[in-house]
Amino acid sequence: MSGEVVLGLIPFAFGVGFFTLALPLVRNDSLWILIAFSMFFGGIGTTMIAAPWRYRRMLGSTVYAVTSRRVLIVNGLQWGSRSAVQPRGIECEAFDHDQARLYQVTGRRRDILLGGVWKRGRRHRKYWVNAGFLATDDPMGAETAIRYLLALSSGMLSSDADSQE
């Protein structure tokens, strides 16, 4: 995301700089072309610079929960090394203890991968899209809850589980 912000400065600066430098040279009848050209590059740069706010807004509607039987993701997101963060279109997804057993912590220890799918992109190339907890506010708490779920499912904490139900 920080790379997207830094790279967004290039088209933004180009659009603003081109407008500033070319404005004195342009006649009144072709002013709209200069404005359109500058707005195009300035808009691309502004969109890239606004990446942290766009991603935070997408993450705002996602709910992650770990119960005593499964891991739930409501309004989750998909992401990957070759794809941008995108809404999954799945309203609710559940991972039982067998699926949660294969979890991985990645992304500066803020993302918890629970699985994913292969997607087909341009030119029929396949790429992996992750599913799980993306940029959780409390990654240590989420990982502890998943470990507790796995301990419950393996029977290590059966006396605690019996007292909770």
C-alpha cells in the first residue's frame, strides 16, 4: 500500500506540473484539452494516493469471529500477491477446525490466512487469492483465539469445553 501511495505521486505531480507549465503557452480555444489532460493524470495519482483510505473503508464492513466451533468471516475480502484487495461477494464464510488448523500468519504479522482459491486471470493465467483475516486490529488476539479453537477441537481442553456448554 505504501508503494501505491509513492507511485501515485508521480502521475499526480506530472498532471499538476504539466498544467502549471503549459497554462501560459495555451490559447483560450485549447484550454479544455490542457485541463482534461491534467485532470486525467491528476485523477490517477489522487486515486493511488488515497489507497489507505479506500482499503480502510473496505475493511470497515468486515467482521471476523472465532467461536468454540468455527472461524467466521462476514463480508470478507480476498487478496493476494498478484491481485489487489477485492470484496469476495461472499456474505458469510465459515472455517471449521480442520480448515483452521492450516492457518498462517503473514503480512507483517497482521494477516491470518485460512485458505484461498485459484482464480483465472488475463490470458488464462492462474493466481492464488487468499482468504482469511486481512489486517486485523488485534492480530495476536485473533491468533490466540484460533489456537484456543484448535485446542478445544483436539480435546486438550475438554473439561473447559464441557463447562462452557
